[in-house]
Amino acid sequence: QQPYTTQLNISKSSKMVENKDAKDAVEAAIDKVKPLIAKVSFGGVMGFCSGYAMKKVGKAVAVTIGLGFFGLQSAAYLGYID
């Protein structure tokens, strides 16, 4: 007597076949915008750095002009300048 066995005949068209090379729509969209994101990120960082540098330079220039004005006013008050 043979043991009870079943055979399933599944055609190739009904099988769920995964194609590892195929990408879904989200991965394809991300791959398309990666260069743009990299450029925007780099531009944002460079913009932040240049803004920070200009802030520091601006403060230094303002302090220098203020000290110069203070020095001239002090010299005028003390009679060194008429």
C-alpha cells in the first residue's frame, strides 16, 4: 500500500516570482531624486556656513567702527581734535 500523497501542479504563470532586479515605484523615485537631494543638502550647508561667516565678519566690522567712533569722540572731548 502506498502512503497518501498529493501532487500540486502549479504553472509558472500562477507562481509568485520575485525579480530581485526590479524596483518598486518608491525605490525608483528615490533613485531619481538622490542627485537633487545631494545638491540641495550641499547648497544648504554652504549657505548656512557663509551666513554664519558673514554674521561674524559683520559683527567684527561693527565693533571696529564703533571703537573708532568712540576713540574719535574721546579725542575730541579731551581736546586732541577740534
